Amino acid sequence: MLLMKIGAQMFTVREFTQTLEDFSRTLERIAEIGYTTVQVSATCPFEPEWLKAQLEKNGLECVLTHTPVDRLQGDAAQVAKDHEVFGCGLVGLGYYSFDEEKGDPYEKFKELHRPVAKTLKDNGKYFMYHNHDQEFRKIGGMTILERIAGDFAADELGFTLDTFWVQAGGGDPAQW
């Protein structure tokens, strides 16, 4: 049976997580609202032990992060170890532009992130990608999202499907 967890994605409250004190208070308030899971993204830097203690204190579980690309590229094995400390199995990349003019074509994404996905998998974690509307542009008759799904093995990469962005990109959320 597939179980869906509904949690608070912290990008929305990022302005309230830019210091450890504010981040701590925001986690407390999220728990007070009644959430039990969070997706940690766009926060101030933190030590994994600090996040573990904050999650435990507030009865929260981190089910996914959006990890900055420089950390993923710099040391994916350490990112996996850090996620192990606070009990999170899903390491997400929150955005990639796929903009050739900015030097971010699809092929570069694949070249840079397949090794990250493999390293995370080898360390017991799962690499997740959060879609936006730009993944519905077509390259050679296929959407970028279809290319990602085809070029990464199912056990290497997962998607956190954002239905708002599916619709904004011209896709059908029910189909995806």
C-alpha cells in the first residue's frame, strides 16, 4: 500500500529560518500547527546533530531536504552521512534551470547529477528532484521531465512531483 505523508515544506517559511534561533522557533510553530513531517529547504546552515535535536524536541520527522547543489557536488557521501544523523532518507535538489544560455543544458544536469545519485544510493539515500514548469519544455520531442525519468534508473532518482508546476508547465497533474 502506498502511503502519502503530508508535511510542511519549509521553503515557504524560509524567511523565518535564516538563523538557528528563528529556525528552531519555526520548527516549534510547525509542530504546534499539527504537522509531524517537514521538508527542510532554504534554511540557514546547521549541523546535522542540531537538526536532529530540534526535530526530536518538536516531534517532527524530516522526510526530505532540498540540498544546495554545491553541497551535492562537493561531497555527496558527506551529505548522505549528515542525512543519516537526522534520519532523512531523501536528498532533494530543489531546482535546476535547464537554461542553455546560462550554461545549464539538460546534458550538463545529467552529467553532474548521475554520479550524485549513485553516491547517495551507495550510502543508503535516495536522490529526489523537485520539478517546476521548465521541465515541461521539450527537447527532441520529449519533455525534460520525461528525459530525466528515462536517463536515471528508477532506483537512482525519484521525483517530488509538484502538481502546481505540472499545471503551470502545461501538463496534466492527474496524468503525471
